[in-house]
Amino acid sequence: MQLSTTAAIITGGASGLGEATARHFAENGAQVTIFDRGSERGQQVAAEIGGHFVQTDVTNEASVTAAMAQAMDKMGRITATVNCAGIAIGAKTVGKDGPHPLDAFQRTIDINLVGTFNVSRLAAAEMARNDPEPDGARGVIINTASIAAFDGQKGQAAYAASKGGVVGMTLPMARDLASSGIRVMAIAPGIFMTPMLAGLPEEVQQQLAADVPNPARLGDPREYGRLAGFIVEMGYLNGEVIRIDGALRMR
Ligand SMILES: NC(=O)c1ccc[n+]([C@@H]2O[C@H](COP(=O)([O-])OP(=O)(O)OC[C@H]3O[C@@H](n4cnc5c(N)ncnc54)[C@H](O)[C@@H]3O)[C@@H](O)[C@H]2O)c1
């Protein structure tokens, strides 16, 4: 697969890693449709890259089904899906105010894990109808985990559980979709300078950066976008999770 002939859905494409991926894909000739719940910013990014935007809640079956139909209408086919929509919360299992709020745990799983699967399964159903490329490829799905899936910190029970789920479903999805020529990969980012991080005080950002062995800085969202682009083009990558973290292992 080549980026220049890719028709991609990018969830969470209104911000951060998804936005950088949308820009990288479009710069390299891909057609892009952004699915995001944030409509103003999503529309703006889509207009800047010559792509499309559909306001979507990834957790909602009807919303994603309708968005998928719009993406098909606008692009004619879907050959790549990058799931970047997600949230991060911090709460301890038992904190100052008592036990972890159950609804916060469930919401995190719902967006980060169920939302990712919801988009993936519906995108895969469309991809399975593509004419195969000469090597049999019909599409690729790239999900976003986190290094918190492996070394989650205090306060990350919900977030790490959601990302652990993303890691866990990578191989079985790749196996399920193998006969359709659809690959499934996951990226586990370390700490990237997205709007989420940019809101932290400067000294906290510097401390986070100093903990990264090499290079000792936060990740640039464009690096995530380039890795996603590489995965699209590298047809032998399948069923695996790639850490992109400057060798950071969180304690
Ligand atoms: N930034 C990091 O350091 C980092 C590290 C590891 C993993 N990640 C993961 O990467 C992904 C992107 O993170 P980011 O830093 O770019 O965050 P971000 O907040 O900048 O962007 C997330 C986007 O997802 C959208 N979104 C949230 N819930 C949605 C829903 N229900 N339906 C549709 N869209 C929804 C938001 O509107 C937003 O545009 C997340 O899954 C996050 O957990 C980020």
C-alpha cells in the first residue's frame, strides 16, 4: 500500500496525534476523513488539508455507522483507519475522596477501547469489499495504545486498562481479518507534546522530558504521524504493537 493512494479515516483527527497523522497523510497524497466529536477544530483541520470531517462519537454505533457511510460517499473507499480518539484520566483505585468513581472507569474503557473496536469493526467491513492490491492487501487498521498499557503509573488504572485492551485485541483482530487482506497494528506512544501535555506547567513538561533516555525530549506528534504512514506502506507489519517512546520506561 502507498500513502499516495490511501483513503484514510482518522479518528481524533481534530487534535494532537490524530491531527498530525491527518496532516502527514494528506501531505503525502492520501485522501483523509476525520472522525471527531470536536466539530469546529475538526472542520478547520479538514479544510486546511483538503480533507473531510464528520462529527462522530466513536462510542456510539449509530454515529459511527452514519459517519462510515459519509466517508464512503466522500472518498469512494476506505483503505486505512487510524484510531486516535481517546481520553486520559487520573484517579487512584482508592483516593482522597474514596474509591475510584466507577463511571469514570467505564467511560475511559468506553472511549479508548470500545470506541476503537467500534470504528475498527465497521471500517474493516468496508475494507473487506475493496478490490485487493496485487499482494492481496485490502486495508490496514492502526490503533493507539500507550506505554501505560505496559508500565502504567499510579492513578492510571482506568487508562492503562483501556490501553491494555487495545494491545490485547491487536493480534486476534489481525488473525480475524487476515483472510480479508486487512492488517491490524497498534502504536504505543510514550509522552508526546499534544494539547493535553501543552496544558501542563513548563517545569512539569521539562521533568517529563528529562525522564526520556534518548532523545531526552517529548515526542513530536509528527513522529507519530510518520510511524502511522510507515505502517501503512510496510505490508509485512501485522499483529504487533510498536512502542515509540525514546526508550522511556515509566516508574
Ligand atoms: N499525548 C500523549 O502523550 C499520548 C501518549 C500515549 C497515548 N496517547 C493516546 O493517543 C491518542 C490521542 O491523544 P492526544 O494526545 O492526541 O489527545 P488529544 O486530546 O489532543 O486528541 C484526542 C481527540 O480525540 C477526540 N475524542 C475524544 N473522545 C471522542 C469520542 N468519543 N468520539 C470522537 N472523538 C473523540 C477529541 O475530541 C480530540 O480531538 C489517545 O488515545 C491517547 O490516549 C497519547
